[in-house]
Amino acid sequence: MSEYIIFTDSGCDIVPETLDKWGVKRVSLSFKFNDDEREYLDGDMPIKDFYQKMRDGGVAKTSAVNTETFKMAFEQELKAGRDILYIGFSSGLSSTSEAGQVAAAELQQEYPERKLIAIDTLAASAGEGLLVWMAVQKKAEGASMDEVAQWVKDNCAGMCQWFTVDDLVYLKRGGRVSATVALAGAVLGIKPVMHVDDEGHLINMTKVRGRKQSIKALAQKYTELAKDPKGGTFFISHGDCLEDAQLLSDMICQEHGVSAGLITNVGAVIGAHSGPGTLALFFPGKER
């Protein structure tokens, strides 16, 4: 069986140090602020500094990974005799996954003796990260690259991804809510509860009043949808609101006896669109 490397991108919101422990390589999306010409790779700026800059009024714009960047990263492994399994950011939110697929197809022609598989997870943030982690577990159990790839494809559709945000202004900037809705939310304390749908798009599902109720709504989704609520794994990501992330984990633990397998930051590229105070929950479910 050929040696293979699992690749992902920074849309998974798993820090490089953790990915290194898992034996996973990544390529990084980028961003820049409106008052700064410098382009940063996701992870270059300390995450607390990033969110403080947003709170101070900074507007961040993001860029996907291009095909050439993928090719350079992939080719290093191909030249070393390793095959590549790329597990990527939802095509419903970014062109990154498509660029990875194009790079894999082009390199397959140049390295016919090697194998490259690129998967669009239709997942974002630690939902993508949870699929990567599960793929790492399968690989550690001795599964071949084809077996791991098929498992990821089979399980993408059941990856539940539920979000809430603290301030609708950031979603308004991205056109996901109207100015009227954002203003009403600010005045009335209305919080959206959203999820990533079957096509990988972020969809507004319902609204609740108050932050605590929005966190409870996420915990309730775990109860409603988790495939194995008492024995499964869930990840949480947050936009510089660690106490809320811990509260969500505690709510689920009190109900089902399991705590978050990982609590991680929402990175700069996703956080640029969702803002500080974003809270997200990811778990394998009976349906999305």
C-alpha cells in the first residue's frame, strides 16, 4: 500500500500545531484589512488581535487559495513518492476546494504513477476539521487512501454544522442579512441560528432573543440531530468567545455526558465574514 499524506486548508480552523500532531499538511487562505495593504495568510495575525481590529471597526476581505499554491504544496509530496488526499473547504463558501481539485487533476497527468484525490466536504470551520480528524483516525487504523476517501465522501452529508453570531453587522456586510434585520437584531437582541446546508451554503434557520438562548438552541440541535449523542464526538469553534464555547460544551455534557473533543478558534478567513462572538457546533448527525 502506497504511503499517503492528508492535506487540508485553513478553512478547517484547526491550528497548524494540532494538524502537525495529526500528520496533516495544510495550505492557507489569506486576508487583508481595508486600512492595511499587507496581505496576511490565515494564522499570521494573532487571533485576538484580529478580532480586536474587527471590534475597532476594521473590515477584512478574504482570498481563496489559488491552483498554483496547491500545486507547489502537493508536488513536494509527490516528488517524495507519497500520494495525496485533500479534504477541502466547502465550495458553497469558497473557491478553495475547486482550486485544490484542479491542481490535483493537473498533477495527476504529470505524475501518473502517483494518486491524488480531492474532496469538497461542503463543510466549514471545525466541521471540515472534524472530518479531517476522523480521516486521520481511519488512517491510523490502517485504512488505505481509497478507503479513507470513500469514508469522507460517505460522511460529508451527515456533518451537522450549526452557528450563531453575536452581532449581525458582519453578516450584513456579506449580504447574508438585510440592514433592516441587522438593525432590529441590535435593538431587540435577536440572534440568528444558522447551519451549513446540503450544498455547503450558510443558511439562516431561525432567530431567538438573547445570547444565552442562542447557545441553548445550538445545544438543542445536538440533542435533536446527533447520530450518537452519548458516545459521539463534537467540535466547537468560536470567534474570541471562549467562555461561551465552554458553556455550550457544558450544556451538552450535562445532558449527554460528553464534552467537546476540541474547542478551537474561528480563524481569520471565516471570522472576517461572521465576526467576533461567532459560536459554532459540529457533530456527525442523522442528517444536516
